[in-house]
Amino acid sequence: MRKIYKLTHPKIKVDRLVEGVRHDVKKYVKRERKKALPEGVDYWDFDCKFGNTVEALQEIHLAEINTYIDQAKEQQVESFCIEIQVKPGHRMKKADT
């Protein structure tokens, strides 16, 4: 999923737009996690990127998306881009101590 979100609208307030962005991200992640796992895969992992433009995307962790959305709101940017790619994840076994 790659999407550009605008934080300017003549009738909708910024807080409501930010809430909608968070809802879209949460809905997409939930939908992807429900998909059947291929053989040998433990879970679905996500590669996330965030930036003010498509060219300025930088890698972030999935848990940091809300923080970056809040920063964009505080900086009063007109729009920002979020990219989330699904990839298979494999759990690492802990070393015995």
C-alpha cells in the first residue's frame, strides 16, 4: 500500500483527517494479517516508509507510524506519504543460557 494523505480540506478539520489516516493504516494491517500464511512462515511482517513526498520516503518501524503522523500534524504539512509492504516473517529462536 502506498498512499498520499492530504491534511487540508475546506470542511474537515485536521484532527478528523488524522484520525482517518490512522484508521486506514490499522485496517490495512489487520486485513493483511488475516491472510493465510505460506508454508514455513511464522507471521506477516511489514516494511514501512514515511515521508512528506514519495521521493523522500524513509524506513520506519510499524509501531512508529502514529508518532510520525503526529509529527506531520504538528508541523502542519499539507500532505505526507505512507508505504507499507507485507513480507513473510520468521521467528528467531532464543539462545539457551
